[in-house]
Amino acid sequence: METLWFMVVAVMVAAYVVLDGFDLGAGVIYPFVAKSTAERRMVLRAIGPVWDGNEVWLLAAGGTLYFAFPQLYASSFSGFYLPLMMVLWLLMLRGIGIEFRAHMDNPVWQGFFDLIFSASSALLAIFFGAALGNVIRGVPLSQDGYFFEPLWTDFRVGPHPGILDWYTVMAGVIALVTLTVHGALYVVTKTEGELNLRARKVALLVWPIQVLLTVVSLIATYSIKPQVMDNYREHPIGILIPLVVLASLGAMLWATSKGKEKPAFVASALYIVGMLVGAAFALYPVVLPASTDPSYSLTIYNSAAAHHGLIVGITWWSIGFVLAIAYFVFIFRMFRGKVSLEGGGY
Amino acid sequence: MDSALLVHRLHFAFTVTFHYLFPQLTMGLAPLIVVLKTLGMRRKDETYNQAARFWARIFGINFVLGVVTGIPMEFQFGTNWSHFSRFAGGVIGQTLAMEGMFAFFLESAFLGLFLYGEKRLSPRAHWWSAVAVFLGSWLSGYFIIATDAWMQNPVGYERAADGSLQLSSFWALVLNPWAGWQYAHNMSGAAVTGAFVMASVGAFYLLSGKHAAHGRIFIRTGVVAGCAFSLVQLFPTGDGQGRLVAQQQPVTLAAMEALFTSQPGAPLVIIGQPDVEGRKIDNPLLVPKALSFLTYRRWQAQVQGLDSFPERLWPQNIPLLYYSYHIMVGLGTVFIAIMLVSVFLLWRGKLFNARWMLWILLLSLPFPYIANTAGWMTAELGRQPWLVYGLMLTADGYSKTVSAGNGMFTLLGFMGMYTVLGILFLFLVRREIEHGPAAEPVSAH
């Protein structure tokens, strides 16, 4: 039962990163590919009707985590107090950057909201990557299952690390690069003309960096935590995951250079899912490793809610999940195709 | 201000109070927009559609702020109240997760369609998108109320071996009788806000001689809805909620009323300043025996005063609780008076020319916000010193690993951020009101 909920939470996090990832990425490339006001509005229109729904996956994943693993939610949220609060501020700035820009007549303020939108998108990508880095590296959990991590200590990976050290900063940069490409490929699918060409150029330009960093990150993870290979050794089928990651990287380049827009975006989504599943597979059944004493680590067994609640949850969660998928299919179909500047909004 | 407990309490109180200024209007406006759209479809009158579009724009601005200030609420359960989450997450995690799965997805998915999809959809499909947004926002309200109701009146739980709580009955949690009354009272309160805001903007247009056709629609819709919901606020919902408090939290009732001594035939205090140290009320204006009657439907019924309970179980801030409650009830009574007179004038066909009444409607705008906020303060201050009534003290629930200094750092951050958001909100809404409902949206340029 705990394993099932571990997978559910992983699926929801992956859905969040793939979905909100493309609008975060669109925010990152926004000032570089969209030069004119018309082009900026095109990018905003490409994400406008869906960004809020995408962000709900974060809330729903958080809610599901809270419900299924209350101990994990309590420990990690209080331990990552400062960066999470900053994430909240960035999410706020980004939301008003997207939505209120359209309400501003003055180009000065439009430029200001553009900057807010783009900068908060980039910072959020870095923060989320660093968060994942922290979870993989481990945190200074004490015996009672709590910890508090300062923003930084000495930038080294040790028993008492900060939120930021060389490893988590690297994870943040990988997330930024990954979502930049992901967002660029999304903008490619939704636009035409100059904007489309520029977004494609960004994707092709950043792609080699993404490949390089993927390899570097795998080596770095193994070097700070050789245990990540244990699950892969025990269940060799797991080797398929890195193969999927590599194959999707290849497919991204191939599809983008051939002008196959949607397959390129799907390949990027697959890459993200592969990276996340790979990390989850390596950690399982640990959900928050302790850098202090491995026996303090939070696992799905010592942090899950009681059995009855988890059983009840499966029923309503399945209904809710099917409904959510149905809404998303409906909305994405509704707003399918390339965006134009006709009609109201943004 | 140096205790971590105080900082964490202020942190939640500040962020949730600011947050709830926005959902109360979205939840209040959503059904009214559905009404306007329905009338527009039935009567084939474009004025109603323009009116609906105008309020959809206000709704949209409001919704964005509701979303961005709402995300911190879910996070704070873990960041600032981790010991509470560890203790109670096995139970209230259910309702909070369901809010995400059932309400937020519904609401956010259809909001885009509702705000920007009118040209892509048939009128009927667009009407359905408005209904979906209405349902999503009201469903979201239910899950939050069910969570709070569980903290007020914990049901459907059992203790696990490690002392934390776990779910024993899903239906008991979801159908908590406390949630039923609290939901009805809260949603009707939100509808009062929506109705007053709509009537107030309508009054502004009539008084300034602009957009008169729309202004009349706003006033008519606002006043009729406002009258109905103001009455529902008092009876049955306010009455039902009050009697639940009397039954389950008698010490809270005594503190709300500042009833220091137990007595038969207890009076109702209309006005007066509680002096907790002196165990008395200064300058009281009393209705004899009314409290006994309202609580137990008998004029001579015995009502327990604060002296029946040990002092450690008293809500800590009795004066603030007392004022919150009295401000809520006092304003609620004034709302009924305003709306009854307005509906009477509307019925006689005199409202649109009664400038004095239009002025009253215009200036009444902030008061439903104050009343709703005061109502929530009554509920939450009244629950003290408990975080989960009878099970966990507030002093035991906050994050022990997050120091007062770190808490204050982010509290100040939120204060700064919310000041900017508040100014931006007022600026944008004023712009929409100035621009008016007749023309195309200002945002399309």
C-alpha cells in the first residue's frame, strides 16, 4: 500500500514537472525569443489558459503527499522552510506577472511585468532542481525525524549541508537547462514564423549543454552517493530508465532538426519523466535520506499515514485523477493548435 | 514578539486573513455571474451578457490573487505547523488532498475557458463553464470548511500507537455536523459579500450617471441576493452555528459573550467593554434573558459562565474574541436592515431614484469583508487554547525546528509582498470599474 502511494506521489510530481515545466521554460526563454509586443503576447497566450491548471498539480501533489505521508510532509516542509517560502514568493510574482501584464497599458509597466515573469520562472526552475538535489543528497535529520537546513553552509556535501552546495546548485542548473529546452519546444509547437524559428534555435543551442549536464549529474550523483546503484543492481530492469533518458535526448535532437514539433516536445517530456523516475527508483523505499545517520532516514514505511486512511484514499483519489485527466484532455483540445492574436485576453 | 509560538500564529493569521479577502468575493460572485448569464440567455438581452462579462473580469483579477495567496496556506501546514501535521495529517490530509483533486482541478481547468473562451464556445457551453467554475469554488470551500470543522469538533479519528491520529471513519470526517452548519454560514457570508459589492458598484454607476442600464441590473441582482443571504446568515445558519458552539464549546460561548458568571436567565450583551481582570463588563447595554433564550429556547435556562471552567481552558484573548463576535453580529444586523429597506424601495420602484439609499449601498462595500473576517476570527480565537479541540494545544503544534527569527523573516516578507499585491489589486479593480461594463474589455489590446 505504501509503495502504491509512493508511485502515486511520484506520478503527480512528474505530471507537475512536465506540465508546469513547459510554462516555466516558456518564461525562461520569453525575453530571448519574443522581441515584439505581439510576440510576447503570443507566448503568454500559448501558456495563458493552462498555466494555472498546470500549477494545480503542484498543489494536488502537495496535498496527496500530506495525506499519504504526513510525517514526510511535516519534516521536509519545516526543514526546507526558507527555500519553500521563497518558492511561494516566486510563484506569487510569477502569477501576477502573467495575469496582470495584460491589464497594463503602459509599455514601461509591461516591460516590468515581463521581467518579473521571466526572472521568477528561471529562479523557480533552479529552486525546484535544487530541491530535488537536496532530497537525493540527504538532509541532516535528527532522531525525532525533524531537521532545519540553512540556505548554505560551506557549499560542501557533508553531514551538515546547506540547501545550496555544489551538488544541489548543479541540480538547479540542470533543471533550468532542461526546462528551458522543454519550454522552447512547447513554444515551437504553439507558434509560427520568426518566433517559432527562434524558439527552435534556443532548443538546438541548449541541447548539447543538456546532454553534457545529464552525464555529469549521473557521475556526480554516483560519486556522492554510491548507494544509488543498489536498486539498479538488485532489479536490473531499472537499467531501462537511463536508456529511455538517452533515447529521448536523441529523439529530441532528431525531431527538432527534422521539424517534427510535437514529437520533439513529447521526447522532452519523456526525458523529464525518465530522470524523475530514475531518481525515485534509486531512492526507494527511502523518501528523505539522512545525511547524519542513515537509520534516521524517512522511508515510505515510517512516514506513511495509517492503513485504513490509505485504503479509503485510493477510492477517491482514483476518481479525482480520472476527472483531472478528463479536464486536461478537454482543455488542451479546446486550446489546441497554433495561437493567434484574435479574441480577448493577454 | 520574541516567542516562536506567537510568530507562527501571527504568520498563519496574517496570511489567511489576507487570503480570505479574495475567495469570499470569488465564491460570492460566482453564483451571481451564473444568474446574470442565465438571464442574458433567457431574455436575449446583451446588457446582461455585458454585465456578466464585466463581473467575470473582476472575478478574474480577484481569482488570481486568491490563487497566489492560497498556495502559502497549504504549504504552511508543513512549514510552520509541522508538529500539528505529524499529529493530525493522517486525518485532515484527506480533506486537503481532496480539495486539490476535486475542486482545484475543476476550477482552474474551466476558469480559462470561462474568462477567455466565450468566442470559442457556444453560449450554452460557456454557461456551463461558468457553472463549473462556480461548483469548483464552492466545492473548494467545503473541503476547507470540513478541515476547519474537524479542528473545531474532531470526529472519525482514532489514536495510533505513536500518539498521532489516524482516520477511522471517512464519512464521519466528511459529514461532520459542524461542517454542515459552518459551511452554510460561511458560504452565505461569502454570498453577502458578492451581493454587496455588486450592489455597491451599481449604486456608484447610478450616482455618477454612467452605465445606468448596467447599474440597475447590478443593484437589482445584488439587492435581491443580498437580502436573501443576509437573512440566511442570521437564521438558520448563524443560529445553528451558535447552538453548536453552545453545545460543544460552552467555554467559547461564555468568552464570546463575556459571560463571567454562570446564571439562569442570562442577558445578551449588545455593547460594552469586557474587563477580564475585573470579571465584568463596562458600560453594558443588555437585553435581559435573551442569551438563555437564544441558546436553549427557554428564558430561564442556565447558561454556563467562564467561572464554570478552569482558567487554563479559557480562550486566551477574550476581549478580541468578544469584539470579533459582536462586530460580526452587529454588522450582520445592519446588513439585514439595509437590504430589507433596499428591497422594499425596489419593490415600490423607488430605489433607483433614492439617492440617499444609493449612497448607503455604495459606502457599505467594505463592511461585509469586515464581518466575514470577524466571523472567522470568532471561530479561530474561540477554539483557543486548542489547535485541535480537546486533543492538541496550539502551543504544541507549531514547527519546533523553525526559530522565531526565521519565522519573522518570512512574516515580514509576506507583509511586504501582500502590501504590494493589495495596492495592485485596488488599482486594477478601480481601472475596470472606471472603464465600465459597456465596452470591450480593457485587457484586450
